[in-house]
Amino acid sequence: MTRRVLIALLLVVLALGCALAQQTATLAVLPSKESVDAGELITVEISVDSQRDVYAAQYELVFDPAVFEVLSQSSGEFLKSDGQSTQVVANSYNNTEGHATYGETRVGTSTGVAGRGVLATMALKVRDDAKSGEYEISFVEDNTILADPTPAPIPSITLVSATITVNGIPQVESTPTSTRRESSSIGVAPQAPQPNPSAPQPNPSPTETPMATPEGTETSVESQDVQTPPPAPVGLPKLPQTSLEVPAPSVLLVMLALLASFLMARRR
């Protein structure tokens, strides 16, 4: 009989142990919006879901300080859901390093609360110069605790982070514009482009002119060099050119004969 009682008690203890092992707790980051724009304000709730009584809670969150800025943290209704008082023991945030810490405990009672509720609420602002992308707000596991009324830490807490999509300000790409430089028209007349003397000039092709010739007759046209007399010296008068004609030899003989006859007639 005693042996059966011991076995029954052992089974009850094992059942209670299994039941307690299945009583887990969850802490989750729940943003009011999962897609936000640059400069927008959002609310983030730290939610608790526990099957075991919770007497105190503490968490530390990390975030990208180039994207988010914590404006405030305030207590939720979870730990005082039964009307008992609570005391905030930690409430700080650092927007330069990107982390926030919060802690709260029940006072004036030895019991805890179970179920689901909001432990704390954070007010966040997306920075105006935030870049587009997906950013995470997550727990620091070593500094996140749920404690029962013993008090002892509740084991196997499930931590759920949040991923927020940020639509940053679109980057406007500068398009290079060509500036037309106009010359001043004051006192300056437009000039035609001057030819480059060093550039090679094309030689015109000679044009052949056909000449009509009788059939069977070959005519060759040879180019002749035309010599141009040098110009007369400046300042000297140009003398007229005269031509002296010499009589033919027969005429000279007749003239000599007449002269000889004239001389002989005078001697007589």
C-alpha cells in the first residue's frame, strides 16, 4: 500500500513538473506600424504573455541611433492589472549609443499577475535623415528578466524582436547641365573663322578642255611658259623703242652710182 502511494506521489510530481515546464513567458516588441517614413512618429509596445505569475520585469533594447530616436518610456498596465501599485525602478535611454532600459516591480503585495498585457510603451521618432532599409529593435538577452513572486527569474523566456521598414527621403541625383558660353557683344563684332595656314589645302584637279580636230589629225597642245618682262625701275622714264631699217644691197648700189655721176658732173 505504501509503495503504491509513493508511486502515485511521484507521478503527481512529474506531472506538475511537466506542467510547470510548459508554462513559458514571452516578451515581444510590437510597433504600431511596420513601415514608416522619415520624420514619422511611432509607438512601440513591450508586450508580456506569461502563464506564470510575474512579480517584476526588466528589459534592455538596442536600436540604430542613426534611424530611431527615443522620445519617452512609460509604464503599461500589465503589472498593475489587478489594481495593485507598482514602482518603476529603471527608465533610461541613450540616443547616441542606441539603447533603452526599463524596470518595474509590484509593491504592497506578495502575489504576481499572469496573462497578457503591455509592460511598457515607448515613443519613437524616425530621424529626418534616416536611410531607407529594414531596421531591427531587439532585446539584450542578458539584461532582460521576468521574475516570479519567489522572487526568482522565470526560465526560458522567448524574446521577440521587431523589424521596421523605413522609407527614407529619396536621394535626388544631380544632372550635369551644359552651360553655353556666349561672347560679349559690346564693341566686338563677330568674326568669321580664320583658316589655319598649317592645315593642308586641297589642290584643284585640272580640267581638260577637248579641242575639235579634223579626223586623222592628231593635235598636241603643249603648255608654253609665258615670260613676263621685269618691271621698270621706279623713278626712271621709260624710253621709246625705235627701229632702224637698213636698205637692201641693190638699192645702195643705185644710190652710190647716182652720187658718183653727180660728183663728176660738178667737176666738169
